[in-house]
Amino acid sequence: MKRWWIVPVFLGMALLAGQPLLAWSDDDEDEEEQQRFALGVGVGLIEAGETENYLAASLRIRFGHDDEDEDDGNRGRDQGITGYLEPEIGYWESSNDRIEGSDLLVGVNLIGAMPFSRAESFIGAGVGVHFIDAALLEADSRLDGSETKLGVNAQFGLDVRMTRSLSAFGTGRFDLVQGSAESVHTKVFLGLRARF
């Protein structure tokens, strides 16, 4: 079966998604400065021995914003690093028949975002508590029950503004979980972020 229609469909979707960016004005940038919070929801994959589905939600809270800086005319979207405190929740479960279990993450990240044009790249690090099944933690199907373990992460990604209050994002991150049989949990996920 020919798949010639895939390229035109994706091109059309890209053109439609780009229309809100073309309508951006200086008033939108002023309103953007007033938005201190962003709620993000993402879906992706985790590699922790096996590749599994991963779900994530976070609330970004901007800090270090000085209203006085806006008056001197030197503050723009293309300047400086914006800091965020980001409480998060993440969840995944094993679909392996041999080892069953789930991992619920509750954590907080410190994010630095570098804006440019209608996008911003970001890097961050965080700490969290993993409520993880023992069989999954140690990759041993003979274990049962759950454990509470500490974890740390490093992450990077890109946010692309679709409208003044909605952006699409992609994130890559590496998690270290205390006592895990897998030394690093690699996560890649995409999602939407609403700013208010």
C-alpha cells in the first residue's frame, strides 16, 4: 500500500499549527510576562530494562521575576535565563509477564529555561520519592510488596509556543533510583503545557 498521502497530511498539520505563531504581537509578549504558572501533561517512554509507557504531569512556577526590569526596556524574550520550580508526578508500570509492578514518582525540579524567538530550551535537575514495587525495583519476580526510594534526575528539553497560553514540549531525562537494579532510567516524553 502506498503511503504518498503521509507527507501532505503532515505538511498541512504543520502549516495549521504555525498560524497562531504568525499572529503573535507585542501585546502577546506583554501578557506572556504576566504568566507565572504552567501546567504540563506528557506521555512517553521509559527505558528501565524494558521499554514501557510513561505518564507525567507538572506545574511550573516561575520565580525571580522583577517587574522593575520591564521599565528599563532592556528585558526581552530573547534575554536571560528564567527559573522555575516544578513539582511533578510521574507514573509507569511494567507490562512484562515475568516481572509485574509500578512506579509512582512525586518530586520537585529546578528548571532553567533559555528563551529564543517563540521557543525556549530548558535544562534542569530534581529530586523525588519513588513508590515502587519491590519486584520492579530489583528486577526479581520472587519479591512482593512495595518500597519507598529516593531518586534524582537530570533533564533537558524544548518548549515551542503554539499560542500565547499553550505550548508543545519534548523532554529527555535520566533518573537514578536508590537501590534499582537498572542504574539509569531513561525517559523521553512529549506533551502540552498551558500557561496562566
